[in-house]
Amino acid sequence: MRTFRRLTVTALAAIILTGVVVGQEKAAYKSIQDALSAFMKLSGRSGPRSLNWIDGGNRYSYITVNDSTKREEIRSFDPRHGKDELIFDAENVTFPDTSAPFTYRSFEWANDSRHILFESNFRKIYRRSGISDYYVYSLADKSLKVAAKNARTAELSPDGSMVGYERGGNMFMYDFATKSEKQLTDDATNEIFNGHYDWVYEEEFGKAQAWNWSPDSRYIAYWHFDESPVPVIQISNYEGLHNEWEKIPIPQVGDPNPLVKVGVLDVKTGKNLWLDTGESGDYYIPRIYWTSEPNTLAMIVLNREQNDMKLFFFNVVTGARRLVMEEKNNTWVAIFNFYTGVNDMMFFPEKVHEFFWVSDRSGYYQIYRYRYDGKLMNRVTNGNWDVIKVMGINPKDKTIYYTSAEESPLEEQLYSIRFDGSHQERLSKVPGYHQFDMSPNCRYYVDTYSNVSTPRQVELWNTDGKMVKKLEANAEVSRFIAAHEYSPRELFSFTTSDSVMLDCSMIKPFNFDSTKKYPVVLSIYGGPESHSVYNSFDASGWDQWLAQEGYIVVDVNNRGNANYGSKFMKVVYKKLGYWESHDFVETAHYLSTLPYVNPDEMAIMGTSYGGYSTVYTMLTHPGVFKVGMANSPVTDWRLYDDIYTERYMGLLSDNEAGYVKSDCMTYADSLKGNLLLVHSQMDDNVHPINTMQLLTALTNAGKDVDLRIFPPGAHGAVYNMASRLLLFRIYTEYLNLHLKGDCGCLNLNK
């Protein structure tokens, strides 16, 4: 049984947003562009931009625009003394040895907080990676020097004396004292590379930089890839007289994976040491961590099924290996979560020979404390709720700061607890969805939060429980709402026919009349480990546009979603599509019982996994939804990449029947209603082969659907503002035609 406090429609219906004047005439949105642009107005300001903690966490830097000069500048703020000062102004700063004004995309600080590494001239490669030029700025003499050109990643050494970087598949190091570059590896080819991930590792293990400095600046540990065994996909945007094909090695389910190993480079001697895992067969190395033990690197190894995780410690001088712990699961072992912003679930705090592991072995994600010899010291947190993210660890007072769903799966709140599990305390007090940026020394944190009745708030707090500064109140959001039509998010829950409670959100039409019946748009994602319904402020211009058009917009945390415990989340294992579509249909059935819902006018829509969920639901539960709109859908999990798919579906050799049951094409002859498919020919994530094979299956079944192809673009189809606006116009007209029967709506050029 869940013991969290539940938020209800009844409790929320009485909420009146601050600043709304009763009886005031409200402005409507004149166009989709007008509505989508409202996102910035409804989101409000997000607080300090590009916040970086410096001086160990006693100050933070941020980017702002000077009101007087109108120039962008980097400033710092000292929470203890309230001191704000200028750090960097690009006026009169030029690229080295040129007269061109200096510009940059991002930056990071050296540990000494006196040098800044700037990233400039970025050229995107995949979701998280690209090629850039890097420059080091010295606060002492205000000099700007070239650090690395045409590098995929670069990072200052912890002591600030060097910069490491990857270029062209090889590792390099530049020494500022000797003003010399040293090439550390030399074996890169088109298929072999060091220091950056291949497509599938970067996409599915969530990182772009495939190397780490050691804390003493002596070593660089890095990944080495050989992707020669991996099959290649080809995509094209069909431009030019003879279109070019982009070729990307991406392993699909059952395909050979890249051959991966980890090496350690001694930057002084140039010596390279390969770390032998002792494992055989197909496995992944998703994470490495430097520990507090001198010259010791921790390595996580996952079997291909991703249900057996081993943690090894390596001596990087001798190469000696020892197995520290192993965790097995009958589904999958998570080492990060893309959807909740969790990069790591294992933590090695400095100056203590202990580490922490966030595991769901109890049925809920909880924090466990280990010694370096692998002995479990104690379970730190304990409850029938999920820990979401470890925000900070303070070894001095043996305290961990973490967020969890203890209050409600619809909220994320901050807590502190001692290493031994004592003195648990909730730090964030306001109900809602909170996101935190904590200083490395755990003295301060920035809390960005909202709830259904409160726009985004940004506050600076110390961990003693005092708010240091209100960074953003966003009163202008309430003023905007006072002058414009707005429908707030309402939260509700219901119990399915098989006795499972589901949390949902609803946005009602403007000028809602409970005596009328309205069409419904179920806007979903649904993928495993994701989460979409929160007690948070709705800032979606698309939601508000649909509300203005007279639609009820609904979302649901279906089975498979995170923050409800493992039983709720992992029930989808080896049967993707089944429980998600079940819960979408249960939601539709519940909505049909509401007096203001028209049960004959329901649509379901989503992108990526939401596109898959849309198609699968339309085909396996024909007639429930009159309209489906699927953007970039997976249609057969055998066509998707292996790391993601096999994590949730198992190996094809062990679950072939499950793959067939999760395949949309299996049910092609069952389609009823109107289905719109949207895809880009340049989608490297969900390859367009998915939509094309579905079209063939539907055609062979004599089923007609609508199709919109965007030749350029990427995952999600759109590639510029014009294409984005057109897509939402297409969505709107499709809904109006097939739910409302507005037959004069398809002239998109009017």
C-alpha cells in the first residue's frame, strides 16, 4: 500500500492563481504561433543562467546580461556575504591572434577557481556530443589562450596545469607550463577510437565524455571502442541532385556490439595500461569512477541482458583487479535514469573509503552504504517510496542529501540523512515538483520548483534551513495569466478495473461548462522509467492552445513509470506495450464516465515512445480512440537499438514471442479510426524504417492512414520554427477534422 498524500481535483478546483482579477476580460491566442510563444511567458525566468559552483561551493558564477551595456557577462555571487562581482566581460576580448570578437557556447571552471575553460564554435554530432574549439582564460592576467582545436571534449586537470582532450579519436594533453601538446594515443581509425562513445553508448548510457582525469591529475582513464562489427544505418534528407547518405553504426536488437575496453594513461610518462575485466562474452562498461583509494579506479560492468552488475576496483599502476560487489535482478539493474536527470546511482565521496549504491532490491530505490572491501555497512534510507536522486554527500558530517517521492510520486522533495540512516529531515517545504542544484560542499542549494497553482520559483537556500535569497518570484507570470486565457493543470486519480490506482492530470477548455461534453486528447509518453504527471505548473503553449480549441488534455502515469516502486514500474518487463496500452484504455474508460466528456471523441497522441504507445494502443484496442497521432514511433522493437530495448525486453533469443507481441505490425489488420504518422528521414534515434515497415503492413491489410514526412530534421521530426509551427497546425487540423467534423480545416496554407 502506498502511504503518500494524494492530491485531488476537489482540492485543486478551488485554487485561484495569484494575480487573476475576477471578471477581467481575457485575451485569447490568435494563432498557434502565439500560443507556443506563450511558453516563455508561462515558464517565467529560470534563475541564474549557467550556474557553476566555485571555491568549493562557497560561491557560484552565472551568466547575465548587463542592463547598461547590454552585453553578456559572467558574474559570481557569495551567499555568505551577499557579494556579487564581475568575473568576465567579453568586451575587447578577441580570439587569440585575431581581431574577431570572442564568443563562446559554454564554460567550466578549473578547481582553483582562477581559470575558465571556454567552449566555442560548437558543431553538433549526436544528442549530447559535438566538435568544438576550447580556450583557457586566466582571471589573474586576463589572458585568453588556445587550449584545443577541433576537439570533441576537453577538460582542465584538477590541478589546473593541463587540459586533456579528445580529437579525431585520439587522446591529447596540453601542458601550460611547457606550452606543449602531447598525443597520448595513436591508434584511431574510422572504426577504432578513444575518448568518445559510439552512438549507442552515448544515447543509452547518457554521457558524451568518455574519459576522466584522476583526482591527482596524474592519469586519464578512457574508453576505447572498436565498432567494426556493428551494422550501419543510412539516412538522407534527399537534398541536392545526388543526395548524400549519412552512415552511422548502430546495433539493433541481437546485432554485434562495439568491442569496448578501458585504458589508463599516465600523462607524465605516456604509458598506457589496459584494464582486464576478466569477463567473457558480450558485456557493457557504462561507468567508471575514481575512488578515494590512491591510484584506484572503480568500474561498473553489465552483462548484455543488463540484469547482472559487477563492480570492480583496479589498481591503475599494476592493473590488479578485485571484485567488490555484484548485484543481480530478475529484470534490469539501473545505473542511471535519463528521464529523471539521474546520471549516477553509485557515489564515491572524497576522503572516505566508503561508497553508496542506489538499488531497488527491496522493491523501492533506496540508498545502501558499502565499505571498499564490498561489505554492506547499512541501508541508509528505508521506506515504501523511491529515492530519486542523490544531490550531495558531505563526508565531514556524514550526511547525504537526496530527493525522493516519499511525500508523493507527483512531487520531488529534498531530504538529508546521516550515513547510518539516522536524523532524516525534509528540507524543502513547499508542495510541488522541485529540482535542486547543490554546492559541492553541501552548504547551499538552488531550489527551482512549482506546483499546479504556483509558477516557477527559484530560491537560494543553505542546508541549515534558511533561505538566503529569492532569485526569481516570476510575478509577471501571474500578471500574464490575469490578462490571458489560461487553464491550470488539475490532478486526479482513479482505480483501474484490475485495482491499480493511476495518477493523471487534466487541462480543461477555456470557459469550461460542466453541462457540456468535450472531446479529449490523451497526450502521452509512457516509456519505462519515465514520468510525466507531476504537481507542477503547466507552461505548455500547446496544452493551452488545445484548451482554447475546446479540448480536454489528459496525461497519465501508466504502469512502467518511475517513482511508484519496482512492482509498478517493472511489470512491463519483456512485454512492452501491453500494460501501457491497457492503462491508456482504462484512462479513456474512466474519462467516459465523467458527464462533461464525449466518449465518442477521444484522441491519443505522442512522440518517440509516445508514438509507439499511440500506434500500439490504436491497433490492440481498436475503436477506443477515434484519432491517433504518432510522431517518430518505434513500431517493432527489433528495429531499435539493443542497449535500450534489451534492457526492457530481454534478449531476442530468450523472448522472441514477446517481441512479436510487442510488434505493432502484428496487429495491422485491426486498425479502426484515423491514424496520422509523422517521421523525419534524418531520424537517427528511431530510424524511419519503423514507419515504413508499418505502412507496408497496413497497406497489406487494406488499412489507410495519413503520413507526413519531414526529409530534414531529427528525432521528433521538426528542424526549424517553420516546420514546428506547421506540425502543430497539422495536429490541430487533424483533430478538428476527425473529432469535431470540421471539414473545412485542411487548408493549411490559408
